[in-house]
Amino acid sequence: MIDHFGINCADLDASARFYDAVLAELGHRRVMDVGVAIGYGTTSPDFWISGGDAATGPNREVHVGFVAADAGAVRRWFETAVAHGAEVLHEPRLWPEYHERYFGAFVRDPDGNNVEAVCHTGDA
């Protein structure tokens, strides 16, 4: 069900030092760093920490990526979310900056969280 999730951090550098150390003790490591976000895992980035604008204020959003079987499921999920009032963050598309077959869509749920449906099979 859960592909990955992320939290926002007021001080990304301090949080990165913390998670670099504590997750190493569990056999995990930093597997991706895109500047404003760092992904941790064993082989893929399953847990993310982020800084920037979303990390400020009393109600910091959470990011959850839900597993989708294929690009068609991502598109259906997106259409259903929008039909139920979700704010569009990113329409369904390939995200090659993550990997060449990463296909996802992002919306904001009624409580302001960033939720995503993602498949790793490309746009087929």
C-alpha cells in the first residue's frame, strides 16, 4: 500500500545528520539527495525528509506515496481525487529525476497533506 512517505523538517541539515546516524544503525542509508529533500532506505528511497516552505508553520504537511499497479491506475486515482475536491499539485506524468520509469501524480488532500499515487512501470 505505502510506496514511500516523507516528513518536513525545520532544519534540514540537522535532521539529515540525525537520520544519517540513526538509520545507519538499522542498516539503512541516504540513497537519494535532491537538495531540498533526502531519501533514505536500504535500496530505494522509502523515507524522505524535506525542508523549505512546506516545513514551516504549525501544520506542516506530510507526504505519502501510495503504490499503484500501473500508469492507468495512477490516472484513475488522480481523476477520482480531483473529483472529490483535491487540489492538484502535479498531474500524472513521468518523473525521470527519480528514475526513468517513475510515473506519479500528486494532490493535496482535504487536510493539506501531499499525497501521491506512483507506479514504477513507466507510462504504459
